[in-house]
Amino acid sequence: MTWHVQFTPPGGEAEIARCPSPERAIEKACGLIDAGCDVFGIGTGPLSDSIDRVQIQRIYRMWKVAQPK
């Protein structure tokens, strides 16, 4: 099943990245946030059916803490 990450790069227009697994989608989303992008959706199926911004920020905070220093 393909997962999607919906984001807007700084100064750009909304884009979609496709990932082969939920783990890769979350890694992609967290990397995009680190790069200054606004990530506003992660999910499968219809683009309207996705993890929302609040949940994404919670995931990102956990991911950031787990990163090697």
C-alpha cells in the first residue's frame, strides 16, 4: 500500500511525496519538517483521509528526541 505525505516547501506550492510504508512516510515527513516544510497530511487512500497537523507534530517531537546526537 502506498502512503502519501502532503507538504508545502518554503515559498512553494503544495506537493505530495509517495512512500512504500508508514514508517518511510513518517521518516519523510519528519525530514521535510526539519527542512522547513509545512507537512499537513500523512496517510493512504484519499488525500482527505490522513493524519492531521496536530498528530504530525506529536510524531515529529518523538522522532526528534529519538535522533542520535
